[in-house]
Amino acid sequence: MRVVIFTISLLLTAALPAGESAAVVTPGLWFRSDPGASGWREAGWREPWNQHGHMQVRKADEAGQVLAIQVDAKAEAKLSAVPGAKKDGLPLGAQWVYRITCETRAVGQIEAVSLILRRRSNPYTHAGSDSFPVSKTWTVLTTQIRPAVDDDDSELILTLKGVGSYELRWLTVTRQAAYELPSAGAGPARGELLANHDFALEGRGWSYGVPEWGGNPQRLQALPAEQRPGFLPVPDTARQRFMAGSGIFGFLTYAQPLRLRLGREYLLRVEGDGAPGDAYFWIARPGQNIDIIRKLPLVFRDGVAAGVYRHEVPTHGTLSERAMSVYVRVEHFGKAPLQLRSISLVEVDAQQDVVPSAPPCSAVTIEGLDPQLRAVAPRGTTLRAQLHASGLAGPQEASLELADAAGGASRRLPVQLQPDAEGNAQAVLALPDLPSGWYEATLRLASPQALTLPDRFAVVPVRPVGLQPRGFLGAHMTSNDAEHIPFLAGLGIGHARCFEFAWPTVEKEQGVDTFPAAVLARYHEAKVAGMIILNGSPLWASSAPEAVRNDAKRQAWDQDHWSHYPPDSDEAWAGYVRSVVRRGRAAGVDAYEVWNEPNGYFMRFNPQRDASQAAAYVRLLRVAYAAVKAEDPQAVVVAGATAGQAMDFFRQAFALGLNDHCDAISYHAYGEIGREMFGAATFTPTVADYRALMTERGAVKPIWDSESGTSIPDGPEGLDASLTLLQGLVAREAAGLARWYIYSAEQRHFPGQSNFHMVIGFDGRPLVSVPLLAVYASLLAEATFSAAVDAGERVRLYRFTRPDGETVLIGWQQRAEAVVRVNVPGLTGTVLDAFGRRIAEVEDGAVELTTRPRWIVAPAGLRRLVAP
């Protein structure tokens, strides 16, 4: 069943208690939403972005007192963001805790519920959020949120995922002076929380990475492999240690979230050596950007650093009634070498004699994977599972479980573990021949309390020699890792949108060349065609007002200040562009995009220089276009790159001549994200609007989506989002877009990171999207979209044709039925699932479609998916 995500907002200003002004700050009942006779709209609720009728809000129970939010799977919309209502927002005070309580129940297949108290004008600025359990019976749910700062423009957002109805009897917001400690903090101590505290299982569960600032990735890659941070064997033992030298700033992060309980103390014990002030232990919340709760310094005395962390109520943000998951990591500044031999985190109470309990633990390492393909194996590769276990009291029957994301089924392979005197056991199992797909391998011990560390990998089709990548698919790639670009190229992603060549990077000081030639070489060596973004102004060339340029606090690190202003000199800007294109042409760069999202946050303008943002941008574009063509007449100059559709911005820019100074235009289709399941119809209105604008100006040019995407969760739960990614590839091309750069194909920096990662998870493990992309690239290589097939209402079926005349179809349906049988005269071929696995043969032009995409291919298409 396809799920629908949507949001409904409660604009709290509309329901302040009678007679109370926004300036009055008194504790007690602050807001109550009771649908009642006055209606839910009058109670303050709004339906932002409901132009497609994706939901219905009504009073549902026999007394008319229940607010029912109906999610209709047949509707052509899927929303996950709210622009805010038009009335004034609500003032929040940082001195108050806002207790939000509601009585709710879920009807149907509601899968997830979350609540956000946020600023209306900026969806990324919020006071706090919480997820609620889904209950089929009437349940009272509570959370507490304290804003970090005063804010006069907030609203309450309820976000649902699923198919069905979510019902509310009432919702209240109460102001109180302090957090109330939930009952979840009670209970006995549970012992050790971290597995592999002595790295005995070869460090599995831990991964090292460096942030992108300050040249760290370049310094890391310049080190010989034997000098890079990593796990090394301890002489004469079976254990490991982590070693990191000086000069590299980085993080050692544990992959599994830990559940901590309020009011409890946790003892941290680290064995190793390091300099004072050079390493810290983090406890942090997951999120788009990791949120630090506490940093404990690692001060080693006689080879041990220890500290106690008490999990207390936060100073601001959300205090949930449920146990909170956190991530832990070691921060190393690289001022001196760091050696770690063990890490343990133990929950204790005041009476407990603290001794790490070392519960049974198991880990899996898949061997035989392609070393250049990041935990990926081509079809037909012989794979083995290296099994590890510790803490065993004796011989044990165990099993290797292979979870398959394609169908949710699991394979179990029995294994007998024989531990040594210290309770450690190892074994090797040969894996069966696996079809293309995504797999999670877990060693299951008999003890239900055993900690498990699975390995994740993908099996993909063998890419034929000389097969060209699809011209439609590109991605944001990182050049920080030498293996990253070849891996993505191996999946069939042949284009990269490159941020590394912004003007402040290329020429931070006037006349000093700092062009990152080695970065450009990586794209060239992997045969990936780069699209360089010509972006940003160094301080010396910025047109920012003098007060902005002289702000000393912004000199060292600028994210939203002087670099976002266009350059003051057209001649200097043209010189930067020519310099970049001269080098890019030699390295096979085929496109240049002028600035990033110039209609919003990433571009400002000085009104003393330019009349408007659009005028400032067209001036930049005109100069850049002439400079690019002077160096490389064949290069494609891409204009726009707007945040969202931005039709008003484009109308102004087209009136000023934008269409005369580009070869393609682009926009970032985040507004359509999540609605790709509805096929080409999701994108055709925007494409038609842009083509109409260009027709008025005399020339219709290609339209690109040069950046959009969503987050694909790690693990098998990433299946639905991965299938939506595949639908988005097909829908965009069928709607007439000429290229899509997914955002992003970079590796997650820490577990649970949620900002738009779509290919690689934490620790270099592939997401479920990897085999889907590989099958897509293999089946549609050298093919172009030819037609949408009329196969019935709410059926999406698209035909692609290769130069030899062979056709490939891909389709899905949006009806309530699990399977829909459609008839297409003359249709022949084999039906495959999204992973390229055979389902059936087409008979008499009839094919069965589900909500998940299916391929219909001829025999030549099948040959592309199997090993030679």
C-alpha cells in the first residue's frame, strides 16, 4: 500500500484565550482546540498546501466533537512541508515550557505521527519536535517543548504518514515554568550499553570520518593508506585498537543509537592515550545536523579516561515521555596522536559497583565485495559471511539471517559456534547465489539480550564494458573520498554537480591561485562529466555593503554574508569564469551553472548597485555566458537553479533577457518531492509554465532539475523512499525534464543524518536505492523516453526506446487494489520487479501492476541483468 505524507497546521494565534494579549505571560492553560460547534477552522486549524485535495478534515464522531484528518491514497499529492498560514504567528517565550497534550486515535494504516512547534517563516527553525506512537484506541499523548529563544511567529504542525484517518478529541497547550520529569526515568540499571567496548570484533559498529571544512578531506586523502586513522591489530592478541595521528580533525562514531533514560547516570570509561584538550566524547541527538547534548573531555591518566554523564532534562527543546535515542562519538582535534583500546558506557545507580557487564555480542562482515564499489557486489560474485561472536558461555546453535529488502523475506542459514576459553567464536559461511537486491546480514544468537551488529550490502547487475551512462541522471557527489566518484559512476550516474569550484575557493585572495586541480582530476579520471557551479564572491570582490564586508566576525568563516553578494566588478567576475572554464574544458566538464538558488537565501544584492535580485542575477548571467562561450563554445550554460519553481523570479529575469544568455534553465523541484508516485503529471504543469515563458522570448530550451531529493533511511525501512526515487526518475523524464541531479549522493556523516542523503548511508554502506539505480541504468542505458501508454485510470506506464528499436516499459498503479491487471494491445516481454527479478511473462498484452514499479523488457533487456 502506498503511503501518503501530509501536514496540517494549527495557527495558535487564532486561539489565544479570550481577553489575553500576546504580551501577557501567565502559566496555565494557554490554548485548547475543541472542534465543537464552532468548527475546526474556527478553532485555529489550517490546511496549508492542500490544493490537490490530499486530505479531508471533518468532525467525525456521533456528537460532532472529533476532528478527523482523512488521508486519501487516491489523491494526487504527497506533502511533507508547510509554508505557514497568512495571519500573524504566535509569540513564544524562552522562559516557558509548553506542554502539548492531545487525545487521539488512528484509524486505518497510519504509520507515523509527529508534532513540530516551529517558526512559520522558516521550516528549519523550530522550538522542538516529537514523534508519537500510533494507537488504534483513544490515547492521551504528551510532550514538552521549551524554545531556545523568544519568537513571535510560530505555529504547531502535525505531520502524518500512512493511509487512513487520524482523529483528535482535543488538544491543549499549557504554559509551565519548568519541565516535568516523565516516569520513563525509573527502573533498574541495565549494565553496558556499548558493544565492542574493547574493539574485539574488529571495530565493527564504529566508523571514522572527517568534516568537510578546513581542508581535512584533502589532507586525509594525501596520507599514505597505512598512516590514515583506522583500526589496527594489537600485537599478540585478537583485539583491535583505534589509531589516529596528528594533523587530521575527525570523528569516531558508533553506528547504533543508544536509548538513555532520564534521571539515570552513565559511566564512560575509555582506555587509551591522548593529549589533554585534544579529544572529547559526545552524546548527541540525531537529526539533520547532529545536536550535541553533552561533551565530556577525555583526560587520560595511567591509560584511562573516565567520566559520568547524568541524563537530565534539556535546557531547551523537546522532553519526550519516551526513552530518547542518542548517538555517541569521539571528537579528535588532531593536535596530537590518539590511541583508543576500549570504550564502554554503563548505566549505573548510586549503589552499584561498576563493572562492565559485556553482554553477548555478534557481528557480521561480508567478504568478496568489490573493493571499489562500497559494499556492493556484481551479480555472480562468490560471497562469504565472516561471523564473530563474544561473551559466549559455551557452544551455541546460531543462524545467519539474510533480510531481503525486495520482498521483506528472510533466509536463515544455521551455524554452530565453538567459542574459545575467552568466549569468542568465529566462523565463515558461504552465501547462496543472490539476485540483484539489498541485503542485511545478521548473526542471531540464542540469547535474546545479545547485542547484534549487522552488515549491509547490495548485489547489482554486471555493467557491460563500454555501456554509456544515462544522460538523464546526475547527482551531487563529493570529491573527498577517492572511491566515491568511481562508485557512483559504476552505478550509471554519469554527471556530477560540483560545488568545489566557487570563487572564494579558487581565488580567496586576489591574484593567488588556489584552484583545486586534484578535485577536478578525480571527476575526469572516473569519466564523470562535471557541471561546475560558478558561485560566490571572495571578500575582496564582493558587492556587499561596506559595513558587511568590514564585519570582522564574518571574516574567517562566512556562510550567509558577503560571499552571497554578486561581485562588484564584471571584469573580475568574467576573469574568474574564464579561468575555471579553461581548466574545466581540459578535464571534460560539459556544463556550467551560474550561481546556486539566486532567488532566495544564497544570493543577496546591494540596492545601490542593482535594482532587484533578478536584475543582479541577469547581470551575472550575461557576463558569465559570454566568458564561458569565449573559452568553450560547446559548453552548456545553465541559468536559474532556483529554490523551488520561483515563477515570479523567472518572469522578472526573462523580462530582463535571461533567455538570451543560457542554453538551459533549471529549478530545484523540492516542491514536488514525495509526489513522484503520481508520474509525469506531477511535473508537467511546471514544465509547461517554463516553456510558455521561453516561447514568449522566442526560444524553448531544455529544462533541468539540477537539485532536489529527499532522505532515504538506512536499513530496510528505506525501501519506500527508494522506490519513490525510481518513480521520480521516470516521472521527470516523461514530463519533459532533460536532466535530474539528485541531492545528494554523498555519504552520511553520522548515523541518522536526515538531510537528503539518497545513495550511501553511514559507514559507506549502500542504501536500498543502490540496486534500484543500477537496474535502472542497465535497462535504460542508451534509451530515451518515447511515450506514456494509456493503460487506464490511475495507471502510470511509460515506454522507453533504444537506438536498436528495442523498448523497455516501466509502470505502477495508484488504485486501492493490491494488483491491477491492465491490457495493452501488442505488449510483449518479461515482467520484472524494481530490483530486476523476474515475475512473469506478458500474456496476450495483459500485465499486472502494483503500487511498486515493475519493468517490462524483451530478452535483450534480461541479458543486461545477469552475469556473463
